[in-house]
Amino acid sequence: REQGRLGEAREALARVDRIQQARGELDGAWRAETLLQLGILAARSGAREEAGKYLEAAAELSSRAVAGGNRSTARAWLALTRVLAAPARERRCGELLARAVAIEARFLAPDHPERREMEAALAACPAPR
């Protein structure tokens, strides 16, 4: 049942994506959020490579839409670290999550659950070899 609901959500977001593309809305925060959600759903469905592509694009767009990135950028980087294959995760985890935590620190109190989740994820990053 869960996979069916994920599939329905992915189809709805794919329709939004097609509409945005048809309208030429290829930049900006709305487009970045659509790609972020598509990436999160792809990850939940087990499509790690597809998820990574969406999440990279979401982080890039949201970083450009708001100087220095916004909370969507931070969420995209957190989700991305969870779908990266081991060598890339080891190489990129610390950098991505340090940037995500810096963004979260601009917007959220130290005891906010989302900020604490990102800080915990950063602390758990594998050390680069």
C-alpha cells in the first residue's frame, strides 16, 4: 500500500514537473522544491541513482534562488548524503552536511528537531579515507 501511495505522489509531482518545464519555469525556488520532493520520493522507492540526480539539481537551484542556500537546500543535501554510494558518501558527506548545518543555524534554534537531525547526521558522517 505504501508503494502505491508513493507511486501516486511521484506521478503527481511528475505532472507538476512537466507543467513547470512546459512553462519554461526551469529556475527558482518552486522548481527546486518540486525536484527535492521527487528526489525524496525516489529515495523512498529505492531508486537511489534517480534520487541523487533530483537532489543534486534541487540543491543547485535552491542555492541559486537564495544566496547561500535555504532550508530546501539543506534538506536536499541531507537527503543526498543518504543516497550516495559509499565512496562518494565518504568523500562528500562532511562537506555537504557542514553546509546544511550552517544554513539551518541561520534559520532554526539550536534545539529545533530538524537542525538537531542534521547535526547528528554530520557527526555520523564517515571519515574520508
